[in-house]
Amino acid sequence: MTQAYCFKDRKKVEIKNPQKVTLKNGRPALKGLCPICGTKVFRIGKS
């Protein structure tokens, strides 16, 4: 699993329900949810 930083919990967490997305400039990214609080988390550069 891939980790992302949760700003609400202020620590790195595993991404729950990760989805691959592509930014406008063509870079890959992952978005998903924090398993602890449910906040959206985002990680650029992982696909």
C-alpha cells in the first residue's frame, strides 16, 4: 500500500480506496481517504 500525509492527523497514513489520477500537466498521482478520520489525502508522483 502507498502512504500519504494526513494534515488533520499530522502523520503519514495508508491510503484507503486509492484511485489513480492524472494531473493537468500529465504527472501521475493517487487520491483516496485517510483510514483514521476519513479526510481526503493526495500523493503526487505515484501511480
